[in-house]
Amino acid sequence: MFANLLLAARGGLVGAVAGAMLLFGGIVAAQAQNWTLDPGASKLTYQSVKKNTIVETNSIRNISGTLTADGKAKVVFDLDSVDTGVDLRNVRMRFLFFETFKFPTATVTADIDKAAFADLPSKRRMTAKLPFKLDLHGVVKDYEASVVVTMISDTMVSVASESPISVKVEDFGLLPNVEKLQVAANVSNIVPVASVSFDFVFKADGSAPPVAVAAAAGAATGVGPVATDASKATFSQDECVNRFEVISRTGAIYFRAGSAQLDNASKPLINAVVDVVGKCPGLKIEVSGHTDSDGADDYNQQLSERRAQSVMKAVVRGGVPAEQLTAVGYGEAKPVAPNDTWKNKALNRRIEFTVVN
């Protein structure tokens, strides 16, 4: 389900960008000026399928975009604004699928051939295919989408998908993340393809500004900007529990083999942990270390303790009060999978964060 959502989100990004590019083309052809996406009037939704038959519709809420007078178009999607309607699902999508602690946004860019859309001001509505590039999860792919562009007024244009856009997760190296979602949600048969639809509105710079849309109002309508974790000063206890439960499943804290020394690749997730702990000031957090069953029991116990201490110290260096954290090692005593394959052993070698009060 979540994987599909992400897929759909990606597809949405693709289609959205395509639509935005075409829109830009028509606008630029009409006037040599810059255009800006109206986030309060624009919408991107995607459908995902779980258990082969259950379809869910979700969205990416915070979208921005520009089109310059020379035909350079860019649309940016804030992946932390993924909206499934349930906080825990949102957090899973962010941390497990999109890995927003490393890749917070997806970006679409295109070079618009203004001459191809020169008739838009007179026709007011055009359908065309538009090539563009999608940058998602550190991978850039070329796409082409069919979009419908409508000039609402001389200073306002709508661009919408002519038909849903299909996107494959493997194109962006996200298949392992789909597996993480399936395990976290206890769901099987997530279809690795999603369908995305969009309707974007752009306004000419210098025209009447878009009506301000508060995040709370947007949350009620399902359209427009929504508050993300970055804008929150504190989390509720349920939000804290959700975030630590999901962060513990990322597998994004790395050590050298047989060592408690943190690898630099761990820094993005450590930073995310610091942010979450800082917004849960009334809670005590246990940082626990776990190993696989390879090696002697005593050695694994000591290694798990040293690794938990290493992570706790890194979080404290980030500004979290030391008294808010405790470090515990469990060695190989609490496996989450049988120690029978390399993959399962990797799952057992982990750091977890748990609310203990």
C-alpha cells in the first residue's frame, strides 16, 4: 500500500511536472514573463494498491513551481508533506519509502519550446506531450507525459493530467523500501506501480497574489499546503511513539564490521533523531543496540552496548539533554528475524529508539 503510494507519488511528480512544464510553455509563449505555481489551488493525488485489490488515494500537499521567461521550468515536491490521512502511515512513507531524511524533495525540470504552445492564448486549451526530467531519491529519469493546459485568464493557467501517470518503483531504486513498508505495515502484495493525477494552477508574476491558505485549512480540504514536522514545535505523545517506531526500522545507522564507530552515512538519520527527540521533551528515550547471532554471546552483548552508547553520544552532541536518553545493549537476545540468511542477519543488527515513559 505505502509502496504504491510512494510509487504513485513519484508518478504524480512525473505527471505533475509534465503538466507544469506544458503549462509554462503556453504561458511563456503568451508573454515574456515569469510564472509561479499557486500552492493553495493546486492538487496532486496518487493511487496505490495493496493485497492486489485494495486501492487507496493519497497526495503530496506542499508543491512549489516556477517558469522563467526563457522557458526554464521547475516544480519541487516536499516529500515530507505526503498525506495518507493517518500520521503513522505518513511517517512510514517518509522514513521508510522516500527516506526524506536523505532525500527531502523530488524535483521536475524541463526546457519549454515556447513556439510549440504559441496558440494557447487563442485556443485557451491544448493537449500535448511534454518531455521532462524527474529527480527522485537521488536518481534522475527522463519521462514524457500527456497533459491538458487551460488558460483560465490571461494571468492564470491550469495544467492537468490527461490520464493517470504510471511509475515503477524500481526505476528509482526503491524496491527495498517497498519491502520495509510491507514489513512495517504487515501488508503483502503491494503492487510496484502507482497511478498519479494532478491539477496545477500557475499565476503570472505581478498579477493579483494567490489567496493565502493556512496549513490547517488546507488539511481540512485536502488541497493546498499542510503543516509538516519541520514547522511543529512539539509532538504529541502518539506522534513521538510513531516516529521512533518507524525510525527504528530504517536500518540507516551504520557501523564498521565488529566496531562501535559510527559511519558518516549515519549522520542524516542521527540528525532526524535529534529533531524528533527535541520535540518530545517530556519523554525518556531508550537507545538499544542489537546484534545477529554470529560470534560469542559475550562479545555480541558488549558490542551492542558500545553501539548503543555511541549512538546516544552522537544524539547528545546534536543538542539533546543526556538525561533524556538511556543506552542499553541486548546482544543477540531479541532478534526480529531468524539468523539464517545474510538478509535476516542484517535486520537483526540494528539500533532501536523506544519511548519508555
